[in-house]
Amino acid sequence: GAVVSQHPSRVICKSGTSVKIECRSLDFQATTMFWYRQFPKKSLMLMATSNEGSKATYEQGVEKDKFLINHASLTLSTLTVTSAHPEDSSFYICSASLQRGTTDTQYFGPGTRLTVL
Amino acid sequence: AQSVTQLGSHVSVSEGALVLLRCNYSSSVPPYLFWYVQYPNQGLQLLLKYTTGATLVKGINGFEAEFKKSETSFHLTKPSAHMSDAAEYFCAVIVTGFQKLVFGTGTRLLVSP
């Protein structure tokens, strides 16, 4: 149980285009999903917290208009990188919190490698 | 604010040797602590977690960690390393009542034959 998927796993796009990444909780309902960015050989940086049916909460320094997050259902959150530029190239990972207990365990997706040319 | 320190960006062991990955945390309230493993180009997999109760926590793949409040530590151990254990390991803390995971900088475990 507690499986999180991401699609696509890898995407290459031209500078100036927008890219959408999907994050799905496959066997549980996730009221909260998280989006992280990971640079090469670095730790994970939380970008935003996404609660179903409400606006995402962005971390300081993360551009809301650049990284659009939508959490339309209890099993799906999307991250759209708008007008992508080469500096947006990174590994993007989502996670989802189980809706049980109080441990707030986050289960992570396999990640999406974005390359902007 | 809570934080996590992982000592040693790289740890090298021989196959069959003891694995010890260090993690110290800073938190003003009782934390929940996690260890995650990441294989190349993959997401994070939960190894184990401490919330309350028994301070020695057993996880998957033979790993375990002990919560030591007096030392503010949560070191990860495995008695005998296997080649398949080579990966990046992240310690993380979450504060009760909040949902933000704070990660350490990670430790790359290298296992040699």
C-alpha cells in the first residue's frame, strides 16, 4: 500500500514552453500532497504544500506564478512549470500524506526529471 | 525551528561490514523522525520512522535506528552491508502538528566487494 506515482518520469522541453507533472496516490486518499525539487547531489527542497480543494502554500522564494499547483482531488495533484527556462531543469518529486493516525508519514513518488533546452 | 544534520556526505563500507549513518536533530518539541533511501533517479522510499514508544525502531532491508533524546540523535545502522544497500540516505524530522518534513543533506553509502 501507500503507492504514489508520477507522470511523466522524464520530460524534455524547449525554453518558453509549459510542462505539467502529475502526482497520484494510487491506493489511498491524500488530503495533502507536497512538491519538492532536488538539485544534483543535493537534498530535497520543499516547494509547496498542496491541500485538496484549496490553494497551495508556497515556500519562501518559490514563484507562485512560475510553479502552478492544483490539487483537484484526493488522489491527484499537478505541478505546472510555466514558461520553463534552463534553470528550471531539475528533479521534481511529489509526496503524499496518508490520512491515518498522526504520524504524518509522507510517501514519495518516483520523481520527474525535467530538462529544459 | 527544527533542523537535521547528517555527518558525512559519503560513507564507505565493505560488503558484510557494519553500516552506521549518523543523524542529529534539533527540535524544541518532541519530533517524529524518519530515514528515507533514494536510489539513482528514483524517489524516496521510507526505511523506518520513529513517532512515540519504543526508541529502537526496525525498518525494512535489515535497517534499524535508535532514538536517543539525550543525544538528539537518530543514527541508522545495519549489521551487515550488502551491495544493494549502496544509495543515498536521508534523515528527516517533522514536528508534531505540522506536516513539513525537514531533510538532512543526505549521506551517500558506498559498498565495496
